[in-house]
Amino acid sequence: MKKAKYCIRCGGKLEQKEINGKIRLICQKCGYIHYQNPIPTVDIIIEKDEGIVLIKRKNPPYGWALPGGFVDYGESLEEAVEREAKEETNLNIIDARQFHTYSDPKRDPRFHTVTTVFIGKGEGMMKPSDDAEKIKVLKKGEIPSNLAFDHKKILEDYLKKDFEKSR
Ligand SMILES: [Zn+2]
């Protein structure tokens, strides 16, 4: 995980120091404490009749992934998921509902993200964005081996839920 090096207030160098038992990044010049917080993201399981929509990532971490991305400042999770789905798959999301939240600090190799996963239906013509190499509909029950992030775990949880519902 990458750590910030410089103060956002004065540009001074940040140094690790222990405060109340926690390691913090503190500016050597002005004393500013650089708090690091997880970054909120959203992902969506888009259900089609034949299965669910996956995109192949053009940027690291590589592999197949659920459509999703970062929540913009001033945006709700619901708005973010609709926007990301539209950008990445061109589909309009209807009936989106929250599934689970995933917060393992190691779920994204770049930085600590907390993702809220939605389940919804996709309407319209499916096509990949510039960020995606390919797009496909995953057949029901199938899980590809090269999934990015913790999306394997998410899909397993989703399939388990489906299975429990059908019993
Ligand atoms: Zn500073």
C-alpha cells in the first residue's frame, strides 16, 4: 500500500510518528497530521437472463472484474453505481439494491478501498468502454480464475445466496 510522502498543506516532508498508540504521518515542518482513510468505491452485479456482466480490465490490477469504480465527492452510492455501470458497459441500471460491503484492507493491491456491492438489472445495448478490453456475460454458476480484486469472493457469496434462495 502506498503512503503519502509530502504535506498537502505546506509541502513539507511527512514522518511516521506514534500518537496514542497509532502510527500517523506528520509533517515535520508544520505539524499537520495526514490522516489516511479508506476510499469508498462501488461495484455492481448486473443480472441478465443468461448470467452476469463482467468486464476485462485494461489497467492494473488486470483480469475480469465486476463493473465499478470510485465514488465521486457529492455523489451517493446509488448515483455512483449507475454512472460507473453506464460508463463501463453502456447499460442503464434498474432495480439496484445493496448486496454487501467489502472492506478487507488487502482487497485492492493499490490502496485500501471499501466497496459497496449492488445487484441490479441492466437495460440497453451492452458495449465496453475505453477502460475495458472486453465485456462478457458470465454463464450462471461459472467463476473465471483470473478475477481482479476480491471479486472471486464477491461472486462466490452471490452464487451462495442464489443457491440458498432456490432451496
Ligand atoms: Zn506541513
